[in-house]
Amino acid sequence: MPAAEPSLAPPSAAADPARRVLSEVFGYGEFRGLQQPIVEHTIAGGDSLVLMPTGGGKSLCYQIPAIVRHRADQGVAVVVSPLIALMHDQVGALEEAGVHAAFLNSTLESGDATRIEREMMGGRLVLLYAAPERIATPRMLAQLDSLHERGLLSMFAIDEAHCVSQWGHDFREDYLKLSVLAERYPGVPRIALTATADDLTRADIVERLALHDARIFVSSFDRPNIRYAVVEKDKAREQMLAFLRAEHEGDAGIVYCQTRKKVDETAAWLIEQGISALPYHAGLDAPVRQRHQDRFLREEGIVMVATIAFGMGIDKPDVRFVAHLDLPKNIEGYYQETGRAGRDGLPADAWMAYGLADVVNQRRMIDESPAGDEFKRNQRGKLAALLALAEAHDCRRVRLLSYFGEASVPCGPLQNACDNCRRPPATWNATEASRMALSCVYRIEQQSGHHFGAAHLIDVLRGKPTDKVAQHGHARLSTFGIGAATSEAQWRTVFRQLVALGHLASEGEYGTLQLTPSSRLVLRGEITLLLREASEPTPRARGGRGKRGAAAGGTGAGKAAPRPLDAAGLERFAALKAWRASVAKAHNLPAYVVFHDATLAEMAEARPGSLDELAGIGGVGAKKLDAYGEDILRVLAET
Ligand code: ADP
Ligand code: ZN
């Protein structure tokens, strides 16, 4: 391998081992964001805690120091990761890049485990991935001791470090045992990484992993290549299908639903519509779940329909959209789930359909949960913040980031990066209509002591003589028919927003509505309500764009996203993908481990004619150039 180095690294890089590894092994020209200081700090032996969003490039933060330290005869880096199902692919990706790596977990045959342990104990491995429950076993600790005594324990990386925190829902008991690493191997640098940003989790990680002297690297949590959109729920499935057809034909994506039943139904329905969809939820047998996950990772263009049971650690880089058919629990959940889109830095969509029933549902789940009052209050507060995001008229990105304590500026109309910036929503002064709605609730309660859901209240306001109206004598109310001039759709948005803003409270299975303390302020005219107008019943044509191919900048820094390819370019791209599929199959790895789409697209566009030119493409390192260069040039020459 060293023989190939000088011709591949830019001359200025020769002096800097980290940069050299970046370009020679991984084929990238520039570090992203805080990668460089993190890498340098770790190589120099410091501890660190790295907070970086999904897709920010956390892996290189420990892989590059591991390689550099290994080359300096410092032995093996141990990576703790809870994601056993993904270790195989992570290790496969490293081996593809020419880095000697392996994993130890419960899925291995004992013969394989013995062989890997031998590689580790000889200090030949660069990276060893292990599950947390393995680390604190007497056997593993004895092995680490021996490596340490011989100066062959180069560093520890603790991935998904938020698993140590009881505050998050990913808590793992075994992570607590990792404090042993600090006690037992004080001189060995440790780097803990997570995409969970809140202060409580951060403090927990520092405390429980004994990272008091660690440097904390906090990246921006902006995901500039993700476009955010929230649409008013009408017929959510059809709305989503229209969105998929318009923007994501043939793309891989994730559709989140709240219940297992809805997952199954939605997946079946999408399949009927000709979409390659698969269901995933905790009610499916483990082998079925595993098979669906494998297919999602390995095949192209699969749409995974899932509950939130799916997704942690899914590092598939080319997920082009994440769609929510139901409201997530809170902004943390929304950010985490949507964050699975676009890890490769290319444009991706976070799309959500949202309506009154979602608000009612989420409220009810909190009310009915067996948790204590304080916990419920906390949950309600978090839901309110999410509702404010969903109802916002202004930049969604600014709202999202400000929730995590990060100041930012609106993405603006030209960036095409959030629905509200791209097309500021029409608003109307709904103060009067809101007063009508609330007084209707009030009159009915006075008359009968009962509460009703939005549908009936709307009938009363619009003066519709339904059976229910007749049955309860609601035509006699002073509010009967006072809102006839406003459409039903418009009234629905009024009620939804009143509930979202807390001026009405929903209750029980039917979501009956009642007044809240703040209703009074609205009734007295002390609050002015500017509300979003109801959108047209069918989804809007989204600006008449075709598929987005354009760069979104930011996350893809250092490597421009490919421009849309012309016809010949698309043909080359398709040929390269077919070639990649055959390699991936032969190696039993997902296609993106061989090369990312972005890399193939760049090849299709640039049409390199020699190995030297090919080496200049982002994502082509020395080992891959060596292994695949000639094949790629042939594929390009033949198309
Ligand atoms: P995370 O673990 O933070 O979600 P990854 O480590 O999986 O992110 O990186 C996300 C993607 O970005 C990967 O496909 C990786 O190859 C790519 N990437 C990381 N760093 C760079 C870089 N400096 N230049 C180009 N691509 C990068
Ligand atoms: Zn915006």
C-alpha cells in the first residue's frame, strides 16, 4: 500500500498523516466541519466527546486516528457499538478501503472469533468493533490488559454514546460498564460520539464515561441538504403517493407510521400502487425484520414502512426521503427520524402530513400513559413545541435549530430548503372565527354539559341540519350557522390550530373539545390569531420542479454534489450501478459500501479516461482504485 501513496496524495498533504489517510484511504479531498480538529486531538492522545448530527461524518473522526496510530505502531483501536446487525457492513466497508478491521459479537462462529482474537492479540488489526456487553467480560478485559501492557491498545471509540444516558430511549445497561475503560487504561485516548444534542444527555455521557477532561466538540446540527415540508393532512396516503411520484420515483426512503397495523396496511397499499415497499415493526418475527432491513440496505429503491422501532444506526447513505404519516412524539424524535435522510450530503426530503387527529392522538397517549404527573407535563411541553413547529409560518429550519439552542438564519426562498421559506404560507386573521369556535364550545357546554368533537362543532357553526344537530337541539344555539361563510376545510384548520396552540383541549378517544384557561383571552379579544390558510385539498404541484438534482451545499462541503446528468451521463451512471451491483453481490455487501451513488454520478459526469483521473473522483481511495479501477474504466469506455 505505501508504494501507491505519493502519486495519490496532493503534494502538500504529504506532511500531514491525517490528511493523507483521508485522501489515500477514503478518497476525500477535504475534512468536513470539525473532523480535522477532532482527528488531530485524538491522534495526539486527548479524550473527546463529539456531538455531530447524523450524516455529519462521525466515523472518520475515529477511523482516521485509528489508522494513523496503527501506522505509528500503536496497535489496535477498539470501537464499541451497540449495533450488532450493522457491524458486518461497517467492517466490510473498511476492508473494501484496505483497512484491516473485524468485529467480535454473538453472531460469530467460535472458529471465526478465535481467528479474529488472534489478529487482535498480534496487534495486526487496525480496528476491532465490539458490542458493549462484550467489553466488560473477564476474557475481553484480560485481552485488553495484555494489549495495553505491550503498547498495542491504540484508542477507544464509543459510538452511540447517548446509550449510556437514562434520559434517552436508547438506554443500554451495558454502556454503564464502559466506565471501566477510564479506570483501567488511563493513558489510552477515548472518543465518545453521538448525534443526540441535548444538555442532559451530554452531562450524562461526561459523568458516566468519566470524560471530565475530554474536549467537547459541538457541531452545528443543521442538515443543509434536507428540505423540510409539512402538509395539511387530507388523505395522507394519497398525498404521500403524489409526493413520491413527483419527487422520488425509484428512490429509497422511510415512511414512519405510529402503529403496527398502520405500517402493515400502508406497506400493502404502496405495493398495490407498484412501489417496492416493506413493513418493519416490533411485531414481526426477528428473522423477517432482519430480512427486510437487509433488503433495504442492499437493494436499491426500497421504501421501508416502519414504526420508530426502525432506524437507529441505519447508516445507509442514500435514503432520499423520510415521510411521516403520523406526528412524532416530539422534536427530538422528528429530528432523529428525519436525520436518516441524505447522509451522503445529496438533496433529501423530510416530509410530514399532519392534522387535527394527530394532535388529539398524541395528547391522548400522554394523558393515558401510566407515567407520573411531572413526566406528563414534560411530555406535553415537548409536544407543544413540535406542534408549534408544524403550525409555523416561518422558517422550519430556524425553529428546529433554535429548539436545540442553535441560532441560525432562515434558509430563504432561493435555497428551496423548507416549504415556508420557499413559498411563505398565506395567513389570515382568524381572531373572529376563533371566537366563534370557542363560543360555540361554550354555548353547547352551558346548554347540555357535554363536549363534542370538531366535526360536529363545524356542522353547528356552518348551520348544517344533521341528525346529531337535531338530536341535541343544537339548531337552537345562538352560534348555529354563524360561521356559514367559512368553508369546512377552513374551519378544520381553525380547530386544529386552536388545539395546537392550547386554546382548546382535546379529550378521550373521540377527541371532544373543551375550553382551556387561555380560551378566555381569545374570547375577550385579547389575543390576535394569525393562522395558516387551509391548503387546497389536493397536494400542490411543488413549484413545477422535476426531481431535484442540484447541489444543496453545506454538508457536501469539499465535494460538489453532482449536477443533473444528461442522457448519455445517465446511461453511464446506470451501467456503473449495474457493475456495482454485481460486485456488491459477490462480496455480500450493500452496494454503497463499494461506492456511493455520489461517487458513481461523479464518474459518469467526469468520464475519467485513466487511473490517474479516476483517482481524483471523490470517494475513490488507493485500495479501491487498485481493485476496481480497470473495471470501471472499461465500463465507462463501453457505454
Ligand atoms: P455519521 O456517522 O455522523 O452519521 P458517517 O460517518 O456515516 O456519518 O458519514 C456520513 C457520510 O459522509 C458517509 O457516507 C461518509 O463517507 C461521508 N463523509 C464523511 N466525511 C467526509 C468527508 N470529509 N468528505 C466527503 N465525504 C465524507
Ligand atoms: Zn426555511
